[in-house]
Amino acid sequence: MPKKVAIIMGSDSDFPVVKSALTELKAYGVPFECRVMSAHRTPAEACEFAANAKANGFGVIICAAGMAAHLAGVVAGHTTLPVIGIPMKSSVLDGMDALLSTVMMPPGVPVATVGINGAKNAAILAVQMLAVSDDTLADKIAENKKAMADVVIEKDAKLQQEILNL
């Protein structure tokens, strides 16, 4: 069984976006836990979770946060596991504040960052990280990439036919 993925949201209001990451992880058969923890309101809990994550069977941690978006950086500072940040769109700056807060980590504390509200890509990146040491997951990723390519090739063929019929 692959290592688990932790998904931590700064607020339960992030769940509608984060749900697509859970769906993706389920599709790959990757076990996960999803929690609400705040870098600002429950910092001790977030730091404790991060510090114990590897011992608790996790292989990757995904953090979703908006606005100041310190969650991924705080978590990354307390674990040796890879951390993926999902900057969440907010009503004030449309997520640009969260994107910049998540991506601009100091040297030695990296956070892999996906696009604003990019939960599905965060899950796929987590699976790819786990697949480095799990051939079953690597095969599933290869199958999905081939399926995506097949769709594009099919769409191109239809377009070429439409162009011929002009």
C-alpha cells in the first residue's frame, strides 16, 4: 500500500475546491487524511501534525490556504516530507496574495506550488512523488497520461477532418 497523503486546509471553506484532490487520490487508490488546521489560529496543532507526519505513515503533505497563506510554509518548516501548496482564491486579490505567499519560500524550506485553486494538480503531483518508489502508481500515471494524449489526438483528427470539409 502506498504512503498516505495528508491534505490540510486552513479553513473548511476551502473544502469545495479541495474535494477534487480527494477524488483524484481515490481514483489512484492513494490513502489520505483531510484536516482543517490553521497556521495562525491553531499553529501548535499544525506544527505537531507536520512534525509527526512521516512517523504516522504520510509520504506527502498538501496544504490549501488563502490570503496570507502561511500554512504550507509553516508545515514545510516542521517536516522533511515534500509539501505541496494550493493557493486558494479569495475575494480581495483573487488568490494572487495566496499564490505569492505560497511560492515565495526562503532557501531550505521549499514548497511545491500549483496554480490558484489547483487541487487536482496538487493531488496528481503528490501521486507522482509517491510513484518514485511505487511502480503500481507509476503505471497508473502513465496510463492516465496516455489516455489524455489519446483524447487530444482524437480531437486533432476531428479538427483536421472539419478543415478538409471547408
